[in-house]
Amino acid sequence: MQSRLTPATTIGAAPALASEVPSFAASVLAAPVLTSSPPATPSAPVLTEPERLPFTWVGSPWSLVRICIFNAFLTVLTVGVYNFWGRTEIRRRTWSSVHLLGDPLVYHGTGRELFRGFMTIFAMVLVPILLIGTVMIVLYGQASMVWGLYQAGLFLVVYPLLKAIATYRARRYRLSRTTWRGIVGRMNGSSSEFAFVSWSSALLY
């Protein structure tokens, strides 16, 4: 048996459906609209010029000249031994004459440290090089190809690497013995890596 909607049922449902249409349209309009554009990213910070530190010199150059003359005199008398203590005194005077924000730099190195470092390099580097060179001269002679290759290796490889290592460690030593307002200087990195980069760069140029 086929059912039919009566006129009363049809007329009663129409007002209910009409009342739901405005609320549905309002919910659709209130829903957030999705867009395919990416979210806004914060702008990059503006790079400014770094602040320059106000270093000032408050010493007298003539005082350093007098110290240099005195150190040269004592260095000659001691056959070069006093040179390490003389350099330490010059650095101490120079550091104390350099002021940053009104406070001087302080140098804490000693002549004994410089002398001990020189003796270590002399015993571990210079003496072996001299011994090997002497043995090669005795065995092969100065006119041999072996002696020529040894000299070429020294001047092209060994000496540049040793010079770069010595330069790096000297700077690191001076920084580690320098303080300002109790802040100790420091230099990171590897001396061997610096020497290799310096030597390879010299080959490229």
C-alpha cells in the first residue's frame, strides 16, 4: 500500500525548514576561510655596524725607548739570555699603557716562561733537524741528491709549518696572559690546523 503525505503534514513542515535556513547561512558565513597562501614569516633582523671599542694610549713612547736600550745592553752582556726578561718588561709596560673604557690591560707573562718555551723548541725541534742534516752530510755529502731533497723539504714544508705553529702559539700565549678588569683573554683553535691552512694558502698564491 503506497503512503501519501497529507496536506496537513506538508504545510506543517515548511515553516520549520524555513526557520533553519537563516541559522545555517549564518554559520557558513562565520566559518574561517582557508587560503592556500603560506603564513607570514617574521622579518629578518636588520644588521647594524658593530660598536668600536674605545682603546686609548696613555703612556710615553720615550719610556719604552729607554727600556729597549737598557734591554739591548743587558742582552749583549748575558749573551742573549736576558732577552726573554727584557721582552716581558716591554710587554708589561706596553699593555699597561693601553686603556679600554678607562681601565688598562694587564700582562701576566714571565721571562721564565719565555725562556722555558725557547729551550723546549730548541731541544725538540732544532736539535733533531741539525742532527739529521749532519748525518746526511756525513753519509751522502753536500753534493748528493739526498741532501738537496732534504734541504728542499726543510725550506718548502718544515720551516713554513713550524713558523705558522710558532706564530699561532705565541699569539695564544699572549692572549692567555692578558687580563682586563679580571677577564682573561683566550684563543681557541688548533695550531696544527692553522699551520696547514697557512701553508696550503701560500702554495695557492
